[in-house]
Amino acid sequence: MSDLIFYTNPQSRGRIARWMLEELAVPYQTEIVAYGLQMKSAPYTDINPMGKVPAIKHKGKVVTETAAIIAYLAEVFPAAGLVPPPAERQEYYRWMFFAAGPMEAAISNQMLGFIPKPEQERMVGYGSLALVVETLAQAVSAHTYIAGDKFTAADVYVGSHIGYGLQFKTLPDRTEFRDYFARISNRPARLRASELDDALIPKPA
């Protein structure tokens, strides 16, 4: 058994973690977790009591939450060069967790039909979706990559959200987003990860 186990479903945010794992080019074992009873009961809930994927187990220790998985893997496999030096990690952490927090919350609420009233904007942590979109557009336009001039794990996370946002129209089709995603979407690791996950999606009978 590998000392790095990846719990996922090919139709989940696990696709983001798969991209990261392929960027690392290290051996890992994949465990597919089906939606429904398998994901919501033991033994999988012993891995993640929330009953959701992705999760990883590395050397016997579990990490859940996609952004945490990405950040963790970048740091424990430094040979991949996907985390900036400690003194240069400001933008890296800033935008990775912007996407994990304000961005995802704003998009999810919009999809569910919850639009905060002006007097509620201070309470939701992101203000408004319009503010999130404008902030993100500025961020992806400031440099070649989200944290500077070098591709990092933050691009895996932020870029995945932007790609899904463009695909499913949960983000506006802005030039800034299309140009940024074009710079990262053809990376061999991403294409390889997509191919692996697509092959695991059950085909219609």
C-alpha cells in the first residue's frame, strides 16, 4: 500500500486534488468513494466525518478540505517547486484562501439563490459576488500567475475554480479569467489528471 492514499470521486472537487497530485509526480493510491451510502458512512466517515471528498492519507495522517490538501502537498513535496520560498508566500496564501473562502462562499450562495441584502454584506465575509469577481479579475491580471511570475499550487486551486466557473457559468465570461485560464489549462499534469478522472466516470448504459 502506498504511503499516500487519495480518496476521491471523479465528479467532485477531487479533480482539483488529482491535478495537484499529478503535478507532484509522486506515487499515490486512488480510492474511489461513491456518492450516497458509501461516502456518508463508515469506513469512509472514519477518514472524513463530513462524508465528502477529496481527502488524503499521508503516512497514516489524514488531510481534508481541498485547499488544505493542495497547500499540504506543496509543502511536503518541495521538490515539485509548487510553493514559493517562505519570504515570498504572501500572494500565494492570500489568493489560495481567497478562493477557498470568499470566492467559493459567494458563488455557492449565488447558485442557491441567496443574495445578501446591503445591510447583510458585512456578515457574509465576502460583501457581494460583484466585489469578489472584480477582486479576482484584478488578481489574475496582476502577474502571469496568481502569486507572481511562476506557476504554484495556488494556481492549481484558484485556476480550477476559475475553469469551473467559466465552464458552468458561475463566473462571468471576462477576458481576465479566460486569459488566465488559458495560461494554465494545458499543463501536462492537468491534462493527465483530467484523462484519469474522465476514465473513471461511469458511462451511460
